[in-house]
Amino acid sequence: MLQISYIRQNAALVKERLAVRNFADLSVVDKILESDEQVRKLKTETESIQSSINAASKEIGMLMGKGEKEAAEARKQEVGANKSALQNLSAQLADAEKQLQDLVILLPNLPHVSVPKGKTPEDNEVVKEGGIKPVLPASAVPHWELIKKYSLVDFETGAKLTGSGFPLYKGKGAKLQRSLIQYFLDHNTAAGYTEYLPPLMVNEATAYGTGQLPDKEGQMYHVTVDNFYLIPTAEVPVTNIYRDEIVKESELPIKMTGYTPCFRREAGSFGSDVRGLNRVHQFDKVEIVQLVHPSKSYDVLQEMLAHVEQLLISLELPYRILRLCGGDMGFTSALTYDFEVYSAAQQKWLEVSSVSNFESFQTNRMKIRFKDEEGKTQLLHSLNGSSLALPRIVACLLENNQSDDGIRLPKALHAYFGSGVIR
């Protein structure tokens, strides 16, 4: 959430940056300024009346001490009238503050100056490519054929148990999932991230804190009786660990990682884009989150990009890194880079990770702060990244490494999987 003081002091810049996002209704900024002015006016009136009440109350005591009961009684009448006026103003102020809050949460984060203009994924900028695209034999098949051949995933039984988009991993498919999760967690903890295993359901305040509410409620599974939400990513519970806390500057950076299943209601169309593991409603993902000093967040963003890139290099997958344009970024992000890996059998790039800097947008919602050396309280910056999401990683590992002798796994997974090949 943007800070109201920043909007007030930089209204023109806020509109300019929102335009990069193709934000549809810039008049919201003007409505916020009008609402903010009303809130400040009511606060001034409220404080003035409260000051009068305090002064009169003190005077009443003095008058009573002097025996001037009539004068004291007159002042009591004034205090009574002021208290009634104060009660009315306080109600108006509460309504005005809610109206202001409801307007502010409509605004997405402001994009960083490096974010390219654009509306669709086609406008994203490729900033780096790595790895070598494999040349597959003519007999090569996409991963949804390979998982049947090697009995790795059972989509039909998963659909029977739950519904379409809920895969049932089995045998070596389940073991590959477990191997990747452990490998990713070991890679993260070796880099100084503390591991967490968070709840898979969160309350409304937690979903609001990271920006899933009110922006993405349609994408989340809602447990209506308890008003809980199944998490779409570990980012949600992990970042909220420090909600409403003030940390010491000496504790920074705070580095966290966690594995969770993730649940997303988003529906897909028919076709190869959503076949097999390309898009599912439940999937496994390992996440990294950092809470850092505001002056260091963009250096940390580069550090996190290098961290995720190293994972893809170790998996021997061809990859590319994209800087997302304004129209393709998430609601809460100031700058996002996507990692895609190349699916040789499908001959297309598949997204496997997003790494984002949210600056103070999330921490303002969650009131995650620190005290600097001068004792001043400031908002931290939050960042997160997929490290990594499994379904499309698995799809590309299977497709890119298929051979007549089975699926040959990258060396980094041999010890975790217990073998170098799936047969």
C-alpha cells in the first residue's frame, strides 16, 4: 500500500508512474487527495475541541476550588456541548478515514524507473539468456506423454480424488518431487536463508498484508466457514511472520525460505498451454523472502536473481530472464524479473520463477518496521522469489533429457534422487 503522505507530496509523479502500469483510473489519485484533505480537516477540528475540553476541565477544578460554583457549572455545560460535538466529529472522522483507506488500497505499487512501458507479455524485455537448448530426436514427445510412459503422474485419479488440475504424483514421479524440494531448500539454506514450514491456510489479515486481498480473491480457494484462504504461494504466510513488528537494524537482512503446496483457482483454456503440468490448481514450490534495509533492496534483488539463476544452471536447463513491463507486473511489485526455461519438446518458454522487489508496499500494509541508528522508525522493504516452482521445471527436465535409455537427470539431482536416470 502506498503511503498517503507520499501521494500527497508527489501526486503528479504518482500519476506518471501509474500510467506506466496502464492503470485505468488515475482520477482515484485526485479522490484520495480530496479524501485526505477532509480527514486532516476533521482531525484538526477534533483536536481543537479536545483541547478546549481539556482546558475547560482544568478550569472547572480551579473554579470549584475557589468556590465559584456558578461559573464552574457554566463551564460544565460548555464541556458537555463540546463532548457531544466531539462524538459527532469522531464518527465523521472514522467514516472519512475508512473512505480514504478504501481508496488507497485501489492503487497498485508504483513501478521502478527501470520498468519498461507495455501492456502484454510480448512487451517484456529479455535481459539475459543462458544454457544450451537441446536438440531432440524426431521421436521426442512432450512431458504429458512421458509421464504416462514412466508412470510418474496420474491426472485421471487426481481428478477423481479432487478435480481437474490436481495431479497425483506416484512412484518415481513422487520421488522426483521430493528430490527437487530438498535440493532447492538445501541450496537456499546454504545461502543463509532460515527454513520455515508455514500453515497452508491464512486468515484475511495475512492475505491482505501481502496484497492478495482485495486484488486476487478470485484466484484463491476460500474456506468460507472459517474465513480462511488456501495459500497461493508461501510468500503470503512467510512474509507475514513479521507483521506488526519492529526489528533491530542489526538483525537485517532477514532471509527466509519455505516449501509449501500452492493452490490457485485460476482456470485455463484448452490446448497445449494448459496440458499436463503446464498449469495446475495445486503445485509445489519453494520460496525465498527477504526483509531488508530500504537503501539495499535493489542490491538484494540482484543477489536473489543470481541465486535463482544458479539453481537453473545447476539443473542444466536453458533459461532466460525477463524484466516485466508495466502492464504485466503484479499489483504489489515495483520491479519483477521472470525466469523462463525452454521446453524443447513443446518448443516454447515456460515461466518457472518470478523475483520481485515490493519496496515498502507490502510492509506498509503489514507494519513491518525497523529502528535506525538514530532511533527513527522506518518501513522495511520486502522481496520474494520462486526458488523454484516445480511443475514446469519437471516438465522441462523430462522433455529436455529424454532418450531411448530413459530420462537422464542433471548431476545435481543424482544424490537426492538416488539415481541418474528415470526408467
